[in-house]
Amino acid sequence: MGLSRTVTTLTVSFALLGGGVTVAAREGAPLRVPLKNPAVAEPARSTDPSPAAAPPCGPSSDAVLSMPDASAPGGQRAVWVHRPAGPDYADLPVVYLLHGYPADPAALAHGSLPGLLDREMCRTGRPFVLAVPDGRAGRLDTEWGDDARGRFAVETFVTRQAVALVEGGLRRAPTRRVIAGFSMGGYGAAALALRHPDEYGQVAAFGGYFRIDDPDHVFGADPGAHDPGRLLASAGGQRYFLVEGRDEHTALQRGSIRGEAERFAAELRSHQVSVAVLHPPGGHGNDAWYPELGALVDFLDAGWR
């Protein structure tokens, strides 16, 4: 990975028939963007669950997959996908990465993050897919949930439709699926992992908080159902990687993010859950978070083996 990339835009429509998901994809002309590397075709999918030849340092490819959603920007709920070289296969891990608020996938997709992760995959020799869903709904702070008043259904998109878009028929086992996030996305990663424990084996949060902070009242009358501290009984078998900068002081509705990583780690450990906590220099931003990507990849790699 890291040698070259192409970006392809796919429009995908879903039909929910008898509980199943039918996906029809139409590929348009490749969308060239000014990334650091030239273009290369997107790899095909393989029916082999774990092909021997999966080069971690070959040319990678990018695609934007979407489905109609009136609550999403432009009426399309999208997920940006960064794939390593070679065919897709069921044992190839997928990391679903949730952005913060206010933010959007483009800030992650077209920044330095993909290249940094490419280098880490080259170093470890263990490739994985990176998927960045769009959790926006106008100016609302979605908290990566399904709105109690029906304004949006971001949790359902991440845990169902995005998985179908990214993985297709090569569904991953929980041990091959990670959910991670920055800031509000760190909260979302923990909450969704605990609400869907059969879907995610590992969780990572950078500058996250692990209690309810819901300014737009997404969770309605039942916020406790989305409170990570009340869902810890579901964490058995999961692994958690938490990063909080030493200068973290970001305000929440009550208090701040400072101390959240250690507080949540203590709660996880009280339930015999494996957790790693790092406190790098810096505050609430990439200057603190991105230097720990190598440690993240090492942590995930240990869980995938």
C-alpha cells in the first residue's frame, strides 16, 4: 500500500426484502482527486477466505459508496473505503472509523491519515480495509445514533448498510472487524460496539468520551440505552484502545473530556476487559492522536492473530 491510489464513486441502492439487503451498484467514471499518488484500478473480490498473496505494500485504491438517504448531505449516505492491494477476502480485517462533530469523512479521507496507515501496514505486513462512514445530518450532532424523532438513522447505517456496502458477501467475523473514532466518533465507537457486541471485536477511541453528551436530544427519553457505562456487560471478549492527550480540556455539556479515558478504562477492567490507554503530548487533535497510529496498528494486529 501507499504506492498509488484511485478514487471511484459508486451509487448504491438498497431494497429491504424479507430482511435481506439487495445491492445494485453502478460504477461511474473514475474520479481523480489530487492525492499524493497516481491512479490504479480497484481490486476485485475473491471467494478465497484468506488468499496467500495479499501484499501489504502494493498500490491501494479508494472508492466512495453511497445509498439514498434524505437526511444525509446531498441526499446520499456515503462511506469512503480505502482498500489495500490485492483481492478482498473474508479474513481481511476492516476498520470502521467514525469522524467527530463538526467534521466529515473528507477531512479524514483526503488528509494524511490514509498514507500514515499505509505505512503502518507496510511495517507490520498485515493489511486491512479502512472504511469512513458519513455521520452527518445537517447541523445536528448525531452522536452516531438513530434519532428518537426519526430525523436520521446513522447507527443503522453504520452497523448494517455500511457493512453490506463495504464487505458485500464476504462478511467479516467480529474478530476481523474494528470500530474506531475521533472525539464524538470515539464515543460512537464505544457505544455502537457495546450495543452491537456480536459485530465488533476491537474498539479504538481518540479523544473520546464515554457518557451521554446529547445536545440535540437524539436519544429521546431513553439515553441510558446509549450510555457506555451502562452497557459494560456486553464488553466481554472485546479489546479497547484509548488515547487521550495530556492537554485535553474539551468541554462537554457537563464537565470535559479530560479524565474520560482513565475513567472508562477502570470500568472496563472491572469487567475483565482488555484495555490499553495512552496519554501522548497534545490536546484534542491530530497532533496528539496521529503519532499513536503505530501503537494502534500494533494493538489491533495482536487482536487479529
